[in-house]
Amino acid sequence: MGKTLKFLAIVLIWAMLLPGLTAFAAQEEESGGEKLKLSSGVGENSILDDTVLTSKVESFLKEWEIDPEQISVGYCYTATGDSWYYNGEEWFYPASMYKVPLMMLVAEKEYNGELSQDTEISGEKLSRVEELILTYSNNDWAHVIRTYLGGDDVWREEAKKFAQLKEEDYDPDYLDYCYFSNMYMTQVMETLYFESERFPNVINCLLAAEPGEYYRSTMEDKYEIAQKYGSFQDSRGVWFNHCSAIIYTPNPCIVTVMTTNVTKYETIISKLGDILVDYTLQLDGQLESHQQQLEEAAAEEQRLREEAAAEAQRQREEQQRLEEEQQRQLEEQQAAEAKAQRRKEIISAVLKAGGALAVLAAIVLTVRAILISKWKKARREKERRLAQRTRRREGSAEYRRRDYVPNSESPDRSLPGESLREMPEEEKERAARQSGRKSDKGNGPRDRGGRYTPRH
């Protein structure tokens, strides 16, 4: 019974510990993930291999039992301009490394014609001041130049232009306490290398600095090295030891190593420099094929861009054709509608005109009918009157013939009746009218003047 209870207790304890162990394992995995995130800066088409570089540095740190948080590494392969960083965004007190961007500001004034190598600053020629500060790391003269440039806030703000960091990437300690990140310092050295004519005499002074030490301790007999170290212990007892250099391999590389409380720091820095120089020489063997790949990739990208542009152009043309077709159809539809409208207006006008003409014709026909009717009526009336007059004349002539007695003294004069019978019809009618008027005039009553008035 006692053994059973003990077994159950052990099971219960393991059950309670299991979630904690699982969380711890997950935390360890996340910690490993964070280590991978310490490296940065490698682009998609970079010749640099992030995995290889990270593996080399972490293997070295593990071998020398160095905490990754105590060290930062920056590297630039100048043949392609590609950069890589390990813990590169951490900020360290740079110690004397700050003298590089400080003197670059002064050298830039010489490049712009404001100063010359013989210009005296506080009684010393510029060429000598550069040598004292960059080659021998003289702090007193560095303080003079800081004042000459307007103070620490002024020169540090202006020196931001030597790096490509965004404004939000700067730690407040950069301006307040002159803290540098590895990324900032490596980019300053890149600017110095790629634009060396802009900073006369700076690299020459660095080429003579610290013979036999730092990177020169293992590579001085192989390559020229323009280096600047920094070493400082603050009030808390924290040691900062760094060195940044341009190492003139066949295709030069830039190496920056920054450490905090790392023992044997000079050895550590030089050995990391050896690792990165060996990696540089390996890259030299890959450079030609990499450039060919880049050219092929660029050609492929150009082809894709051209195809995309051609497709876009085709789509624009098709869209334009469709728009023109739609516009044409719209115009045809509008023309057809306008034509139909005109036809409708014409038909309406014709119908109105036809209606008006029909009304006019009806009016004309009506007026004509009225006029014809009146004319016929007048004609009938006239014919009736003529017939009546004719009858009166004929009756009057018949009366005269009955009363007429021939004159014996005039045997040759014909009788009126005979004369009329011998005349043509028209003459007869005219003679009848004349005889009728005379008889009418003779038969009418006389007025006071002795004239006859017609009968009605």
C-alpha cells in the first residue's frame, strides 16, 4: 500500500512538472530562433549566404564561449556592395572609433575647398591634426576638432549622412552619449571606401594606424589594412573594445567587430577578421558566376518587364479598341436615333403639311363650289333674263309687223318682217335688240325734260 501511494505521488509530481518542462523547451526553441534573427542585411540577390556567415560566427562564439549579446559583427563585400550583420542593430559606446566620421567631416571641407592640408587649426596644420587623431588616436586634438565643428550635437547630427540608417533607427544614445551600432559604423566605412576622393588623407592615416595589432596582427604581411580601434572602460566597469577596418584583399572587404566585456578582445577581433577574409576569398571564386547569374536574372527581369509592358500595351490597345468600338456603336446609335427622330419630324411635318393642304384644298374646293354655284346661278339668271328679253323683243317685233302697212310710194322698201327673215341669226338678234330698245324708249313715260324713262 505504501509503495502504491509513493508511485502515485511520483506520477502526480511529474504531471505537475510536465507543463513547465514543455514551456521551458518552447522557450529554448524561441531562444534559438532569436539567435537566427541576430543576422540581417542580406538581400534576395546577394552573393552573401546568411546561413553560412551566421554558422561561422556562432561556431566561433561557441568555441570561445562568448555570449552573442556581448559581440556584434558587420561585414561588407565591396565587389558587390552586399552587407551582412550579426547583432548589428545593438548600440555600443564606440570609444575612439567615433574619430573616423569626425575627421571625415573635416576632410569633406577640404574636398569642398574650404580647407587645405596646410590650413592651421589651433596652430597646427590640418595634415598633422588628421595624423594625430586617426593614426595615433589623440584625444586632446579630437576634442579640439569637436569644438571646431560646433560641438558634439552638431557634428553627430551632421555625421548621420555617412550612413544609410533611417531617422527612426537611431538610438537616443547616439546624440546623447555618442553610441554607435555596428550597422552605423560599417556603413560609415563603406562611404569612406566607395567615396574616398571625397575624404582626402583619411584612409592614408588609417593605413598607418596600430601596426601589428588587431587585424594587422595576423594579416599585416598579406594585405593593406586601414583600421581604427576603440577601447574604453566606463564608470560601471564595462569594457568596450572594437575595431573597424578596410582590408584590401583582391576584392576588399570591410569588417567591424564590437565587443562588451570580452576578454582577449584583440585576439577575438583578429580571428573574426581572418574568418571573414577567408570567406571573402571564397566569394572571389564565385563572383564571376554570381555576376553572370545576376546578369541573367536582370535579363530575365527585363524580359518579364518588357513582356509585362507589352501585355499592358496590348491591354491598353484592346481597351482603346473596345472604347472606340463602343464609341462608334454609340455614335451609330445616336445617328440612328437622330435619323429616326428626323424621319419622325419629317413625317410629322408632312402630315401637318398634308393636313394643312387638305384643309386648304377643302376650303378651296368649298369656295370653288360656292363660286361655281353662284356663277351657275348668275348664268341661269342671266340666261333667264336674256330669254325673257328675247321673248319681249320677239313679241314687240311681231306686234310691229302686224301694224305695219306698206307704203305704195316706196315699192322697193322691204317689209320689216321680210328683212329680218333674210338676215343672219346674229344680225336678227342685234336688230331685234335695237328695235326693242327703240320701242321701249318710245313707250316709256316722259319726264319733265321730255325724256323717256325705261320701264322696269
